[in-house]
Amino acid sequence: MTLADFPQLKRLPPRHRLKLAEQLWDSAASDSLAVSACHKRVVNSRRKAYEQGQIATLTMGELKKSIRRRKRAASRLSLYSSSARMCNSL
């Protein structure tokens, strides 16, 4: 099932679509989903490593800076790829 299956939703203003998405997310989050033993082990292992200071952490500022840097790099790559495709088609 995709958004294409609900054309009337596409016509809603973004604000209303976001509200519906929030309600859908909340309804799914309230369902009890089983977590596999493997995933529990991974989470517990990572928590233990964090608590023992074995995992590097970032401040919120560092995280935002990293995200901006990645976005710029992705944007440059996208521009380069577009240019390369155009050149190859000539």
C-alpha cells in the first residue's frame, strides 16, 4: 500500500497530511511489537559500551554540523552526477 492508493490524501494541505502521519505513527507505536533476541543483545551491548565510555558521543552542535556537512557533500555529488549524465548524453 502506498500514498498512490489514496489520491484524496495527496490533495490535502501538508499540515493536514503531517497530522495524519502523526496519528498513524502514534497508532503503530502503541501496538506491541516483538523485539528479537538478537536486537536486544545488540542494544544491550551498545548500552554497556556507552556506559563504560567505549563509544564516542557527539554534542547536539557537533551532530548538526555533521549533518550539514553530509548534506552539502550529497548536494555536490548530486550536481556532479547530473553534470556527468548531461555530458555523457551529448
